[in-house]
Amino acid sequence: MQFNFNQLESIKKSLSQWDRPEILAACIGLMDLTSLNTTDTVAKIESMARKVNQFRENYPAYPQVAAICVYPNFTKTVRETLTDKSVKLAVVAGVFPSSQSFPEIKCAECKMAAEAGADEIDIVLSLNHFLAGEYDMASREISDMKLASGSAHLKVILESGTLKEPELIYKASMLSMQAGAHFIKTSTGKTEPAATPEAAFVMCTAIKDYYNKTGVKTGFKPAGGIVTPEDAILYYAIVESVLGKEWLNPELFRLGASRLANNLLSKLEDKTISYY
């Protein structure tokens, strides 16, 4: 498989054309506002959800975030606190971030998260199977977790920084989409490297190829280490350049980040903002 990384270099060199206030603002509306820390508490997650509830009142000029993303034990907390119904509730499950457990446990976690009110469930590709060449088993686990997730949309995390090779990232992307992923996502943010432009380019290429073959539009989410407005603009530019403007909406494109929202607001308002 050959990848046109010259196109990626061209995107990087022309990035200034995307550095505009309306695109910075749009990136806020593409965000999964995320808290996935060992130190998370009910009070902390409630506070985050209340800030989301109040965001439109405090910053009416900017779009609301697309989703709140938390650990599964906080699903009920967010569902009971979040009043802005336009914001999705995303939950990591399937034994995040390692995906190392009994398949039945992974499926049970997805099922419980969906029953507690998750709109979206983020799982991790079973790298123990994938890296061993056990592709049928890796695919079956995704399909089983999708079934267990009911009507919730399924995001499959590839951990692209661990896969490293473009060919492996492409293969994992295709496998995940064929198994039923609604989104494919670069990283958990728990390993290094996390999201990279190269991995994003390969994954978007796979999404385009899969769409051309099947007519199915799969979403894309870079996550992990996306902190600055420049980071957000770069991934926005990659998606627009490879997949087109029709992918530039929360149904097909998300940015996984926790600190990014404050940095985008700070640049847009030309002052330091620490809202979230």
C-alpha cells in the first residue's frame, strides 16, 4: 500500500489558510471534552458537566462541545447532571485502555455503559490479537462489543502509535470499519506517541477508500496530545483535504482533548481563559 505523504507535507506548508477564527470556533464544536484520570471523582465530573450546561450562556458566540467523554463508572453521573441534550455522552469501555481481559467482561462493560445512558462507546482494538495476526478474533471482539453496545455509536481506538507502520494502521482501520465501527480513533492518550499527523493521514485515507468501496461514511477522531489551536487546525486540515468538507461535522469528525477547549477560547478571545 502506497500513501501520498507528499499531500500531507503540502497540507502542513499551507496550514495558514486554515488559521481563521471561524475554524478555531468550529473546532470547539468538534471536541469530546474528556476526563479520563485515575483521580476523577463524582464531584469533578459533575463540575465538568455543569460547565458544559452553562457554556452557551457564557460564550454564546461559539458552538457547544460535541460530547463529554468519561470512564464508565461516571456514566450515570453525567447523564443525571448534563442538561444540554445536544451534547453526547461518550464512555470508554471494553477494559480501556489495554483491552486485556475476558471478552465477556469487555462486552458486559459496553452493555452496562449503554444501559446507563451512553450515546457513544469508545473501545480499544484488541492489539494482543491484531499484532499476533489473529485478525478474525480481533474483528469478532469489535463486532461483539458493538452488539453489546446496542444503539450506542461505537468508536474503535487503534493505538496508532503502537502500530507505528502505516500499513498496519491502514489494515487496523479497515478491519475496524468492516467489523462495524462508526468511528475510528487514533489513540487512548495513555501511550506515546499518541495522535500523529501521519497516522491521521493514513486513517483518513482508509476511511476514504472504505467509503468509495461501500458508500458507508465512517467518522474519524484524533486523540492524545492535541493541546494547541495549531494542533486542532492541522487535524481539521487533514480531514478537509483527504475526506472533504462533508466530514467537517460532529457526526463524522471529533477532536479528543481536555486542555484544548481553554486554549482555543484563549486564542479566540485574545486573553487567558480557564473555563474548563
